[in-house]
Amino acid sequence: MERQPVLEVIAVDVEDAKAAEEGGADRIELVSAMSEGGLTPSYGVMEHVVSQVSIPVYVMIRPHSRSFRYSADDIHAMTRDIRVARELGAAGIVIGALSGEGEVDLLSLQSCMAEAQGLGVTFHRAIDVSASLTEALKAINTMGNVERVLTSGGKRTAPEAILELKQLQELGQTLNIAVMAGSGVTIEGIETLVSQTGITEIHMGSGVRREGSFDHPADSQLISQAKQQLLHASQPFMDSSAIRNGPKSKGGPVT
């Protein structure tokens, strides 16, 4: 299945979101508390960001950073956050949960997935601390409405996990679920990452900020550079897919 190149940029506020759109990002992951790895943003931030940009906004649904294990009370809060995100116009959510054994916690996520009907869903980097990346991806695929997983291949950064990401990408193509590479991705490293894994969805945060730091806002010029690098690096995969699938009619869907 052909997947168009997609650049997703982390935003923590409206300034970031506007820079992402101006720079040509395809999607925004809206979070708070990046020092904690990213938590659910406030409802006020959700509303303002969604109203100020036209590209899809996916809202992080993560109530705390202690672990990816959630109590019934946590799940209750997460379900309500998903409902509010939808009501405020978000295009999707970013979510994940694991059991004590490091497996995808399908049971806990049932109510969240039911509330997320009609929204896009990304399973976040909880997969990177699961007991098995491939088994986790298979389990995530059974949830039905998950479009993609965000992963660094189980390593600290995506560039350290080329082999693992390539394996996940191949499995994802079989399951028809997208794999998006994130963590430690730099503009200069996009071409190698894409060419060696076949992954054409890239997630960036500090890599599109001055000095590579969340102390600075997202930079539209850096985002534009990242997008151009991604388009260039993805071209061989798009060309080969077009050859396999034959010519497309004009006016087809754009993802």
C-alpha cells in the first residue's frame, strides 16, 4: 500500500502549531510537559490550537508520566479527555497503555477506543518499552481504529534502531498499519532513516527547534527544510509504489 510522506511536528502551544503549518508540516502532535515526555494539554490550549491551524491536530492522551500502566481512574480521565478533544475539533489522539508484563493493555484501552470512534489514532512510544515490538504491533493492529504507531524501534533514538524500524515497517505493511519514526530525528538524518527503513512518516520535536532544544519554539524554516528532505528521501518509495500500482487517476485522495 502506498503511503505518502508525512511530517508530524510536536507543538506545545499555538506559536509552535502556527510554525508547523507555515513550515509545511502535515500534522501536529499537541502535548504539554515535554520534560515529562509529553502529557495531555489543557482544554484551553486544545481549543486555541485547533482554531488557529488548518492541518490535523492529534492530541496526546496521557494523564501522567509514572509509567504506561493506568488505573481505572486514569482510564476514566483519559476517556473524558478524548471526548473533549473531539468536541474541540481535534482530528485525532495519541495514546498507549501497557500491562505489568509489558504487553499492550487491550482491555484498559477498550473504553478509550470506543470514545475515539471517528478520530484518527496513533499508538505512541509506549511500544518502545513493550516486551516485544513485533507482538505489540500485532496486538495494536487488532484494536481496529489505530492508524499508526510512533516508535524509536525500542532504542533511545530512532537513528539507533535502523534494523528494528525496518522490521517493524515490513510488518506494518503486511498488517496495513503505518509506522512513524520519532525520537532523535534530525534534518540531516532524515535521508538515511527513510532510505534504510522505508518509513516515510517522520515525527520531529527538538530537531526542528533552534539548538535542538524545547527551550525554543518550533522554527518554520527548519520545519520547511525537514519537509523538503523527507519529500526527497521518500521519492524512490513513491516511484516504486506508482510502478507497482499503475497510474492513478487525477483528483485522487491526498493523505
